[in-house]
Amino acid sequence: MAGLQRNSPIPTEIKLHQKSHLMEVAFSDGAVFRLPYELLRVFSPSAEVRGHGPGQEVLQTGKRNVAITTVDAVGNYAIKPVFSDGHDSGIYSWDLLYQLGAEQDRLWQEYLSRLAAKGLDRDTDTTKVSKPPAAAHACGKH
């Protein structure tokens, strides 16, 4: 989501609760949301998760115990969390954080339904991209 909508509530406080794996976000309109790290990770706005167009979304699995290791500010409109699984390319605008908070029950049920429909679960990561083995150095001796 690019930029902010006119009159969008903005965060007044963002807290990471590492033991409960929740990000607590208080907004200027008085709303306070407690967003599970797992929800934030599986609904990342990155191309890695959302794809580059409709139908290219990648269902995230095995993220039950994901943590947020750091959070970087992106201007005055967003944050970029770094997750313990290495994911760090999602930029969460204030509008997106608010939407995730306001719709988290529906989004969570939708996510669980999608996992069940594919016979997948929250514990087994099937989305890891395997990297090709490092190329062997050619030394000219055989």
C-alpha cells in the first residue's frame, strides 16, 4: 500500500512483546491492536509473499514461532520488521497495520482455511527457497 490515505490514523506507540510474540500498536484515533508476529509475517506486503500480481501469492507455512528481531522506521509512514526466518522485505504502512488490526479475525480465519484446504500447517515450513550449492572452484587440476 503506497503512502497514507487522507486522515489516516497514525501510530502513537509501537511495542514488541517478545514473550507473547505480539506487536502492540496504538493509533491516534484511540484504537489499539495486538498483532501476532505470525499474522504480520504471513500477510507481509512483500513481493515474496504477495507475488507480482493476482494469483501469484505464496501461502506462507511454518511461521507459528516466527519472531521479530528488529524494526526499522521507513520515513514517517511505515515500518520494516526483520523476522527471525530472515524475511525483511515487507514495508508495513500505517494504513496496512491499521487494516491488519481491524480485520485480523477475518484474515486469520481465511489464512487457517487456506492452510487446511492445501493440507498444510503452521509448523512445517514449505515456503523455504533452497539455494543452489555453491559453485565448485575450478583449479584446473583433476
